[in-house]
Amino acid sequence: MNYILFDGPNRDALLPFTYTRPVADIRVGILTIREKWELFLGATTTTVTEDYLSDKFPMVEMEQNIMINASYTPTEVLVNQIKNLTENQAIFDGESMVAFYSLEDQDVDLDAYEALNCEGSILKIETTWDIFSKNGDAINADFKLLTVDRTSEPIPEQTVAFNPEQIFIEEGAKLPLCVLNATDGPIYIGKNSEIMEGSMVRGPFALCEGSTLKMGTKIYGPTTVGPYSKVGGEVNNSVIFGFSNKGHDGYLGNSVIGEWCNLGADTNNSNLKNNYAEVRLWSYETDNFANTGLQYCGLMMGDHSKCGINTMFNTGTVIGVSANIFGAGFPRNFIPSFSWGGAKGFTTYLASKAFEVATVVMKRRGLEFSVQESAILEHVFNHSATYRND
């Protein structure tokens, strides 16, 4: 059977992160949504996404296919239900499509399908703030998936560990003289990662492959540090997708940071309004501010965005792709893609200049800023022009 993950109706609600990736490649918990599905299914997947992303994330259709809404994360019950789908059957969660069976080149009429109700509990990523607010449940599920019938590397003698049965260390990880407290949730330490001395970590927490916690870092779960990232200072209930740096002191809370981002030294974000009111967050879906229903909500930063030292972000700030923020004061709480500036105002960050930086940054990690990457960012630059007013 061929499995295809499709973006579904929540794609725009997950911008700016889905500007540069399909919904399936959002990281929540330890793994991306795609990685979760592929482990459960025992098969690779392809993607139905926006046309401008399809060169990098192609769709492969075969004679028999099952289409899966990538907003949903897998469970054993749901995967079994999906594997048992037959021709002209579909699974629904209320009115939301979860998965359906499709033949090659079939003109699908879902109204003619047999509708099956989604079974068991589900975890669905519908909004940007779902990524951090549901991260604890996702870490717990991924921890079980990744560690079942496996033995952890030993916890070093110099490391203080609480509830060590809920701590899993992969090969090559280094963690001298740190404190790991898995009382409130599991702690996963990825391959060849490092927790430097003096760091204190409370689960649920995931440190993915090749990533580093700098000396004296304070982590409050549920938090995920994606692969090949560097983190220092204080972090609470946040998700960093990967290849990003928050290497110095400063606070990051109830936030989501994309790939190839950099937070300058002593960058801080607010995650609670002074009047304790619910936080409103910019929605690309409605081109307006939306109620999150949350009292705590911090920073959403799209891929390739960066900020200078001592940057301050207000509660509920959304930053697009390839923005560069610097200077004193609080910048506005919606910063469009390819913006350059700060509280005193913004101009357009020219795509050619942004591409030069991306080339250098990715080369430092042994990766190429490819023609595909350039075309994607070029599309985002043009598409986001309507939000820039310089």
C-alpha cells in the first residue's frame, strides 16, 4: 500500500511554518509528523502540498493509495484502522477527513464513500499554538514509540537523575554534571547530543540528534530542541524545529521556532500579558488577530528569521520567514516575512541578501542552499509582499 500525507484544511492556520514545509514536516514531540507516520506504518510516505513546495516534497501515486490528513498524528488504533481501509472507504473525525482509500487517477467522490468514525483518542495539530501546547502529549507518545524494547545508554555517575526509568540516552550523547528530572515526564537525549555541565532539565523534554544545551541551561518541559540546534539560558514549554540557535542567556517561553533561526544574546519574549488576558495571535488564515484561548503564548518565528542582541518580543508575536529584527524597544507583534528593522520601523529585506546569508548559514552545517530552497523562499518573498508596507 502507498501512503500519501496531504496538508488538509489547517495548512494556512499553521503559517508561517508551512510557508517552507508541508504540514507533515512540522516537528511536535520528538519527531516530525511524517517521521511518526512512517515508523507506525513501516513505510515511506510522500506528500500532497502547495505547488511551489512540490519539487522538494513530491507526491508519488501508485495503483493503490491511502491519503492521510497530516494534521493528525498516528496512534496504534488509528493506524490499524487506516491499514484496513478498502476501496471507497474513508475515516472521519466528526466532519473532518482523516484518511481515505484512493486508486490511481481515481476521481474521488467522498460523498459516495462509506464513512467510518475515527476510533480512539487522537492528537491533531490545527494551529501554530497547538505545536507547543500539545507538545507534552506528543513527547510522551514519541518516547514510547522510540524506546520500546530498547535499552538506554547508562546515565553518567556525575549526572543527577530523578525517575531514571523515564530517561533514555542514545549512543554518543554526552551529559556530565547536569540534573535530569523526569518526574513529570520523560526525557529523551538524542544521538551525539550534548548537555553541558550545570544544566538543569525537567521533563517532558527531547534533545534531538546533534544538539547542544550550553552550560547552565534551564529547561522546563514540555520542551523540544530539534536536531543540530544550540540552546542556552531559560526555556519553557517551547519547540525548536531544528538547525536553530538560542545559544545565550535570555528567556523563551510558550513558543515555536522554525529552522535556521538565530536568537541574539539576551533575547527575551513575553508569554503573559500584564492584565492576564487571553493572548491574541496573528492568523494568516483570516488576516487578522485570533483568540488562542491561552493565557500563556509567546513567539512564533518562521524559518531563516533572526534577531539581534537584547531583542524584546511582546506577548503573542508572529514573525514570518527570513525576517531580521534588531534595535531597542518592542517591535510590533506581527512581523511579515522578509522584513528588516525593529520598533522604529521596517523595510524590505531583499531576497538576494537573505539568500546570501542562508547560503553561508547552511554551508556551516555542511548543507547546500539549493535551487529548490531558493525557489521556495522566492515564492514566500513574493507572496508576503502584501503584508509589507514600505
